[in-house]
Amino acid sequence: MKNIALSSTHEALGAKMVPFAGYNMPVQYEGVNVEHETVRNAVGVFDVSHMGEFLIEGPNALDLIQKVTSNDASKLSPGKAQYSCFPNDDGGIVDDLIVYMIKEEQYLLVVNASNIEKDWNWIKSKNDVGAEMRDLSDDYSLLAIQGPKAVEAMQSLTSHDLSAIKFYNFVVGDFAGIENVIISATGYTGSGGFEIYCKNSEVKQVWDKVLEAGADYGIKPIGLAARDTLRLEMGYCLYGNDIDDTTSPLEAGLGWITKFTKKFTNSEALEDQKRRGVDKKLIAFKLDERGIPRQGYDIVDGNGSKIGTVTSGTMSPSLGIGIGLGYVPTVFAKIDSKINIQVRKKAIPATVVKLPFYKG
């Protein structure tokens, strides 16, 4: 079990620590609902230092990224980021990631903690163009400061105008007395804010100053459990739940990051799938009656026959109803379609809805 740089800090704050993706991580402090509401209404800080960071550099860096990712990284310019995925050779997804263009011929790839080794080996296996690769995952920490008061609460810590950093943009500069920090706006909660990438040796200073600067704005440390309910209210995919090695980006509703203006791993097969149409789709649903859908629960039709599986589900703290995602045959995927979620012995009626669940 790996420890992140601030493990002892979280323990001292009373966090419940759990093993997550091979790391000892804070899952909650005060409780999921309290932490969730803090982010929706004020500002919270997550330690997500378990995420992986790869630096891809050199004259052929873009060629390698274009080959292994589904989105078109040639559209990036320095200071811009892009959501993407690594397609595998069989129509599924190795991982989803964010690509940051730091400067010409230098990119940072941010990947999921559970897939660091797998992703590294995958990219390496495709690197026949001689791009330089460096795995920075063990040396860097990542804090996500999220919520409607995040910009106002943190402005005193940097000379950069935080309100000017648009969604999926970033700057490299000073923050909390540290130089050369990446300040990005690629949040996973739907409530605004930004992320701070810094070295492990710097993160304690950043954490302390963030909590100090945010004190008058009601800042609280937030665990991974609330991160999950926040992202689910937005309908953001979680690798290992909603997307994996067996789900195609098109089935998962990620056609918008799958650009056939270039060749990439398995692009011909995916383009053919787009032409033919998919047999199953990832849908979002709300329960029509009281109940809590959970990952792994069956989705059934009106006759009680299984038609799919819930991939993510929870009681939405913001909406007070059961919400979830899951794969069903395309015929059941239209908005307003009626389905049922098998919660123990009861089939609870549900309606297919348009994302996001939470409109803000």
C-alpha cells in the first residue's frame, strides 16, 4: 500500500483512510453528505495525489499522443488541456485521461491511479517514434480546490487572475509561495474551481495555505466518497465502473472525444462501429420511487427480464433521489424511456434522463 505525501496530515484531521487503487486515501472526514454540500455551496479541497502524471516530450511527442489517444491533440496550444481516452486494440478503453500542452513539444498526461503501470506500459509499447517519456507520478501531488467560492477564496495565494482561467485551460506560475505550479480548471465536480499540481516536497505548504486562505469561506477537506457523488451528479464517467477494457468510447457516449480526423489505435474499427451504430449505450436514469441504485444491480424491463447492469449509482445528496448510470440495449436508451432497477427483491421503476443530473 502506497502512502501519498499528506497521509499523516489527513489522519490528524480525522479522515477515514481506505485502500484505493493501491494507495492509502482519505475517503471521508465529517461525512459524505456534509462534504458534498460544502463543495456544491462553498469550497472544499480534495487530495487526489494518487493520480498518475506522465511527461511526453521531444519532436515526436505529439505524434505519439495522436497515435494512442482518441481526441485530436493537434488542436491544443500551450495552456490548454483536453479530455481524451486510450482506445485498446479490441474496441475498449485502456483508460481515460487529460492531456495538458505545457509548451511546444512538451505534454503532461494525467491518468487514473489504478492504471498508472498499465497505461505507462501501453504508451511505451506504442512509442516507435522515439518520444521521450518520464513517469512523474511518485514525485508530484495534486490538490483539487472545488466549489463556487474557490476562485474568491484562493485569489490571495497567486498573482494570476484565477477567474480568467477558463474551463480546460491552465497556467504555470506562483501559488501559495511556490513557483512553477500548474493551476488548472479541469474539475470533476461540476461546481467550478481548479487543481494544483506541485512537488511532494511542496504540497504540505500548499495544503496549509489553502486551508488558511479558505477559512473565511467555509473551506473543508473533502474525501473520495463525496468526489464520487459529485461526479455522478454530473454524469462523468469513472474508469473501472462506467468505462473499462470492454466498453467502447461510442457506447459510453464519448463520441465527442473520438475524432476520426486522424488515425489512432483501433480507429478504423471504431469508425466502422460509428457507421453501423452501437448495440448498447450508457444511459443515465433517475428512480421514480424511493430507493438507492448501486453498482452491479440489474436493470430489468417491464417483464422482469435483465437488460443491463448499473455501473454507478447513489442517492443524490443534491436532488434527494436515486440516480445512476448503466448499459442497456440501444432500444431502451432513448430519453424518457421507462426501465426498472432491481433493488434486492423489488424492481423499482426508473426513467432514462439527459445528463447532467445536477444543473447547478
